[in-house]
Amino acid sequence: MKYLNEFRDGQVAKRMAAEIRQITTRPWKIMEICGGQTHSIIRNGIDQMLPPGIEMIHGPGCPVCVTPLALIDKALAIAAQPGVIFCSFGDMLRVPGTDSDLFQVKGRGGDVRIVYSPLDAVELAARNPDKQVVFFGVGFETTAPANAMSVHLARQRGLKNFSLLVSHVLVPPAIEAIMSSPENKVQAFLAAGHVCSVMGFWEYPPLADKYEIPIVVTGFEPLDLLDGIRRAIIQLEKGEHHVENAYERIVTYAGNLGAQQLLAEVFELSDRSWRGIGLIPNSGWRLNDNYRKFDAEERFQISGIHTEESPLCKAGDVLRGAIKPESCPAFGKECTPRHPLGATMVSSEGACAAYFNYGRFLSAEELANSGAVHA
Amino acid sequence: MCLAIPGKVEQITTDGNVRMGRVNFGGVVKNVCLDYVPEVVVGDYTIVHVGFALSKIDEQSALETLDLFRQMGALDEELATEEEAFARAAHAPQSACPDGSCELTGQSLRSTETKSERGQ
């Protein structure tokens, strides 16, 4: 295969793992922020290649997982209304609200659509002037430019039947919240590569200084992750704390200026509740005054919703990195991707789903009996 | 959901004031907004998230990444049609390690034999 080169070569990974073992003299706890990175780490067994003292703590970077239950219940209520076309990315379908999920709302006759891009929802609004088209704008900084463009174009095209249900959250305030928590164990961060493709990494040096933590901008592929971990450990071992870019083929210091410009035009900072974590000041974006009439929360006055988390679900502890998924008593029993109690078991970026899908909690014997291993 | 997938720009068009294009992701072609990457021309590779190109990338990195993401199942999820996405939600796994991939967990990188067995 022409493009099979050393980048994905097992030998290079082995050498990098050996180097990490060589430079590591003490135990360190490193958090990968992004759920996509968590999946790559578990899928490829990166954590198992590391020296015993190096613990990867899985971060809250799963947008679906941190969207508050109250907002999901609101989405379900809007989606169930007649005359509404409710558009979402596919990973939101199974996320449990208090009593239901979008998949069930569709089964009961709600017009729920899965779109590839928010612009598809804008097109739906243009083609269905007699319907209200709502897009569930969930995501971190990576997704925000797409959602910003959708609402910008809807305004430009004079579409009065398009609105955005916004649940945008940001990485730097999450780092602040984690580092300020009395139970914090994190000593270094792998920053999320694709978030930084949009935002650059100019926001991170003040955080590295303030909390005296190494922050390494890291990609998603196995060697990217090993390289990010290696660089974080080198800093930790030397007692240094600065921001490094280990994802130079994608990320620049300044980021994507065109995207940042439209983000500033459409959104403003706002406090956000993070599911399982709680309110973090200025940790998200909402539509600003110029675009507020496109805010689905303003357009659909939903009240009187009963919101209640499952008492069995420990997703909040998982999202804070306080426990690993398999420590939750409901994990793999009451809670599976088919019947999830929490969003971390649904999303492809959720830590519980990663542990479940890759059989990380099973003993070798259980794995063999589960039929998953083809000898 | 924060993954951006590399693809090759095959065509550039303008839709109203918006720079759009057809981008090929290892065989699957999608409409993509190119407004945020004014430097990208036909034949370039770019990383795309939810239908938006975010950054240019060189061809070799793009092809390697595509190949890896395909193996990790990320392409199927990111590029699914609406029908496929609904089917995926309907058939969410109920038993652990549904795709048998956990046999590779922790071994796919450590063992070069594993790699060669997986068909170069």
C-alpha cells in the first residue's frame, strides 16, 4: 500500500513507547480532553503501552455527553411539536432525556432528521417554508464555525423558519474548572487537535502559566497520541510547564482566522451548565443580540418540563475523571449503548461507550466467552 | 464529533456568497463549505468537520489519516447517510465489543505481525 509508511508502523509506536518508558521516573496523570482521543487511546490500547505509573484520565470533551439534561428534554419537547422539523447530528439520537430520546420521539411521529451539515438544515428550512426547522447546535469549538455559518446564512437569506438550539461549550474554561477543583489529579493536558485547528492555541499559555501544567496540542492517531504523551512527560520530568504543538500538520498558533471572525460576529460568551459537572462561568457560547431571534429557546417557550437524572448513572464522575467507566455499578448491566442511562454510553466519544465497545472491562476469559474474540 | 476527516477537493462552486465544493473522502463525495479555507484550490486536501473545511493538509498526511480513520470506523460514522445513521442508532450494541476489535486492543500497535495479518 503506497501510503503505508512509518507513521502507522508498529515499530515506530514500539520505539516511542520504549522511549516513554525510558524517560519516565515517576508516576504522572495526564488528561486527554477530547473524547475522540479517548476512543483512539482505548481502541488502540495506547494506555496499555505506557509505563505502569502513567495514568490517562479521560476528559469531558464529548459535546453530546456534557449537554445538560434540561436542554435535551427541551429538544425532545420541541421535536415532538407538530409543524417542526428537528435536525440533529446522528450521535444525539440515543442520548437519554428524562423520559425519552430523539429516536423514540421520531417513532411516535415527530419529524426528526439526521443531517450531515448544519447547512442541510438551512436548505430544509428554505424548501419547507410552512415548517419550523430547528437545528440542535451541539459542540465544542470545532463545530461552532459550522453552526455560526448556518445561522448567518439563514439571516442573509431571510429565513424566518430556521432556528438553532445552541449548546456550545469551550475547552479553556473546562481546563480552568478541572484545575480549580479540590479533587483534581491532572498534572498535564493533551489539548484537542481539531478544536485548535479552529481556535489555534493562543488561549492556552496563560493556563499553562497559571496552573503550572504542560499543555500539548495533540492529534487523534496512535502515533500522534504517543508523541503528545511523550512530550507531556518530558516537561513533567523536567518540572517545566509550557504549551507545545505536537499537531503541526493541522494546527497553527493563530488558528483559522476566518472562522474566529464569524464566531465573534454570531456568538457571545455565556455561562453553561455541563452535564455531570455543573455550571462553569463563561464556558460556552450563545447567539448574540443580532442573532437572538434565531435562538430556538426564544422561539419555543418550553416550560414545565420534569427533568431528573438516573440515580444509577455515574456519568458525572466519569466526565470529571474521578472514576473510570467500569467502576460504575450500572456499567454493562443496566447501562449499555442500546439502553444507555447516560450520554457517555451513547456517543462515539463517550468514555463509557469506548470501554464498552472495546471490551475493556472484561477479563480475558469473559472476552473469549462473549464470542467477541475470534481465535 | 470533534473529528475532522481529510478529503480531496474535486470542484469549487459558489452558492450565493458562500464558497462551496465537492470533496472526496476515499470514494464518498460530499458537498462541503470551503468558506473558511480561501487558500484551498481544486486538487488540495483539507480536513472537514460536519461539512466544513477547517484547514489545508498535505496529501500524504491526508491519505494516511483517511486510512487510519477508516480502520477505526470513524469514516462510517462521520460520512453516514441519514438512513445509515438511523440504522446505527437503532442497532446500538447491547453486548460488549460488537465488532470483535477488542482482540486487537493493545496489540494492534505492539505487534507488527498483527499489522501484516491485516492485509497490506
